[in-house]
Amino acid sequence: MSISSLGVGSGLDLESLVTQLLEAESKPKTAALDARENSVEAEISGIGKLKSKLEDFQETLDDLRSETNLKGREPTIKNPSDIEPFTAEASNSALEGDYNIAVTQLASGSRIETADADFASSADTVLSAGTASLTFKINATADSFTIDLNAGDSLQDLRNAINSSENNFGVTASIIDTGTVAGGAKLVFTSSTAGDGNDLVIVNDNDVAELNIVSTTDSTEGATYLAPVTSAQNAKATIDGIDVESKTNKFKNVIENVSFEASEISDLKADGITFQTSRLSIGFDKEAVEETIREFVTNFNALQAEIKLLTKYGESDLEDDGSLAGDSLVRGIQTGINNILFSSIDSSTLGGLFQLGIEYNDNNELEISTSDKIGLGSGDERLQNALDDNFDQIAALFTDEEQGIAVRLYDYVEEYTSYSGLLKSRENSAKDQREQIFDERLSLELRLAGTEQILRAKYLNLDQTVSSLNSTGAALLATLG
């Protein structure tokens, strides 16, 4: 008799009995495994959310622990007209100050043109026969490249070879057709290498006579053929009436720890001679520092909100506890962060975050208050005072290698968020528990399968016995009439 027909012979509901017995065996164990799995999954999810928020907070700390981000100087420029002659940059060590600047000359490279009527058109050949080469260089630098020419090459061929040379350091060749017999076609060389003494030199390497008309000198550099129509020149400016120059349009450290880059020549005054000056002011970049500090407060509160959600206890049976409610690891994180946040910092005259306007509010959140609660000024007032009067001390408060709040917080959070950190270890442990639960489920299924076989064999025998007895009873009743 097939196991699937259990109870057919006896008429007993043995199939239902086996199902109920198996359910009675499996239900409490499955429920316990489900509860453990839900708890472990919630823990893994909670650890992931906590780690994500800690990493967001750590990014803010990374900005705060850098002096570069907290000691910035902000250059501002006031121009007397619509022309903006220059832009400026200042390093963190630049001193506050005001400077009157005029750009009187822009740096430029040299320009060389072939002589009138040397070429009737751009199709005229450069060489009549043989091969040769031209070397383009700047004597004051190591910049140099060579162009090889073949018999029959035209002005266009030479122009194209120059412009496509992979070693070209900034020489542009172009052809201008004057449209006149007297002018003809002119080959123009323009160098981007600026600065006095940086004129382009074109050497006729093989002293081929036909190439003298596109060269500035012979192979010994003793002869002079073409001369620059425009020589390379320095950029020039005046700073508070003092003349300054630069080989490029960027003036570096002519004002200590300040650089400015010229882009246009300053306007002239009404006399047509004197240049108008623009006012460059170097001050503290208070706006960027304030933004960084407020971002720190915002991201800390976002971390606190996530921790509060993860560790809350349900206020009734209908409300679930947070996935990390009562977790000692989370309490340890909070305690460690709070201890660092409001410690005394000797490396800064500010002494701590309170003097920077940061404090806890009634909701256990950090805030920069707009009202004076204890007679020491509002948080916003204290922050503005620190930005105005103790700008560099703000950096010391956060970035000091030994005591800096951001430095210490970053290192502390790193203990939890790094690949080998405490949260990763905790997550791995929870995942191991999940694997163990999976193994226990598999083991339970195997045990239940074995139990089902035993029960079915047992009740199959009962089914057959009762069926046989029923058959015997029916035969006796038939015999007895």
C-alpha cells in the first residue's frame, strides 16, 4: 500500500493525524528559529544603518581636521569699471591687508612672419630639391622640436607638420594670404612661451639656402634671417605704486603668500596715461568656515537621530523596540563621542565647543542657538565673535594633533567604521549567527523528514491491521447470515 494512501484501508484519518503530530513537533522549534532570525536580521540592518551614519559623520570630521579647510583666506577684488584685470588666490598663511593693483602689460610670446612676396601663394614649394630640417626652440628653456622637410614640400606641408608635431611646445603656424602681389602669402609663427628673452628661434639645420626665408638663423646661429615682429614680453603690474613683473601672467608671491593672475590690461584714467587700480583685500574666509561648522552640527544630529531610532524601546506592546535597543556597543559609541565633544582643549584659547556657540539643547541635540539662555550670549553670537576675533584659534580647536576635537573624533569613529573595526566584527558575528540558524533549519527539516517516515510506517501498519480486521469481521458477519 502506498504511503500517500494512508488511512484508505482502515477508514481512519491517519493522514491528518501524521500532519498534526509533525506540526506539533516542528511549530515551537520553527517559531524559535524565526524569532532568532528576525532578531539577527534586525541587528545586521541596524548595524549597517549605524555604520552608514557614522561614515557620513566621519566625512564631516575629515573636513574639520584639516587646517586647510579652517584657516582659509578669502581674496576680494573691487574694480573701478566693468573690466576685471585679474583674479587672486591666497594661502592660509597670507596676512590680512588691502592692495591697489593695476595691470599695465600682459605677458605674451613672440611672433615671426616671413617677408613680403617671398611666397606668391601657399602652394609654392619650400625646397627645390633634397631634404632638410628646421629646429624650433626657445634658447632660455629646454623646449625644442625638429621638423623634417622633403623636396617639393609646400608652405601648407610645413604648417601642417609644425602644428601636428607631438613634441611641439606651443608653436602655432598659420598662413595669411595678403591677396596682393606685393605681399603674397605669409607664413606666421606664434609662440605661447611668454617672458622677456623667450623669443622663438628657428634654426636652418642644414643651411639650405631656400630655407633661410623661413628661419631666424643658420646652423651655427651666427646669421640673422627673420626677426620677431613681436618679441616675447613679461607681464607688468603696479602694486601700491611699485612696479612688478612676471614672465607669465601669473604673479606668484609678489605679495607674500598671495598670487594673482592677469587677464586684461587695466583701464586708463581720464588723462589717458595713468592706469586705474583695482583694490585687492585679503581677509579670512569666515563664510566657508561657518558653513563647515554648521554642517558638523547637522551631521552630528543626524547621527544622534539614527541612534535614537535604533535604540528606542516600544512604548506599548504594539510598538516594536529598535533593532539595537539596550545595546552596550551603541551606548559606548555615544559615551565616547560625548566625552570628546565637550572636553577642554588647551591648544586653543577658545577652550571648547561652547565658546564656538555649540551646545546641547533640551532634545539632546547640538545647536547654535539664536537666543541667550544663560547670559553669555546666544550660540550664534559666540560663533560670530570667534570668527571675528579668534579665527585661527578655531582651527586649533579642531585640528591640533594631540587635542583637536575633529582629530580625536575621527580616530575614535575610525575604530568602529574601518574594515577591521568593531562594527564590522559585530556584523560578521551576526552573519555567523544567521548561517548557524540556517544550518539549524536544515537539521530540523531532516529530523522532521525522518520522523515523518517513522510515523507513516507505524500508521501504515495500523492501517493494514485494521483493514485486515475489518475484512475478517465482514466475512464472519456474512457467514452468520
